[in-house]
Amino acid sequence: MKQYKDRCFRDFDWIKFKIMEENAKQVEKWGIQERTAFEWLAYTMEELGELAEAISEHEYRKGSKEKVVAEAIQLATLALKIAEMYEKYG
Ligand SMILES: [Mg+2]
């Protein structure tokens, strides 16, 4: 099975762009949300499950790498929202 080497955020501008793009999508779809920590965690875990499914589909079937990237960005966006909220309000 293919191995993936850590790139240590070498293209951070791309990552930042994708995170901000995903944030805009989430806000457009759901508005600015105010939820409990466990609700935020539940949404994040849902995205983790979707990432697991996308990786499995990519590795074992004909799932696309684009789907893996999209799910990873969705997961990261929510995780970073939690980090920001705890840093600023926690
Ligand atoms: Mg998702």
C-alpha cells in the first residue's frame, strides 16, 4: 500500500486558502454557529468518519483523492475552530 510522507506544511498558503474557503462554505450553509463543546466535537467526529470513509474508498476502491482532501480540510476546519474558540473564550 502507498505511503505518504509528512510535508510539514510546506505549502501553508494553500492550506490557509482551503481552510478559509471551507469556513466560508460552512458559514454560508449553517450561519455563524454557537454550540456546546460536545456539539462541536460531534460535528468534528462526523467529519473524521467521513475522512476515514474517503481514505478507505481511495485505497481499496476507486474513490478520488479529491474527496480525501475535501474531507481532511472539513475536519481540519472544525478542529481549528475549536482551537480558536478555546484560545479566545475558554
Ligand atoms: Mg465531510
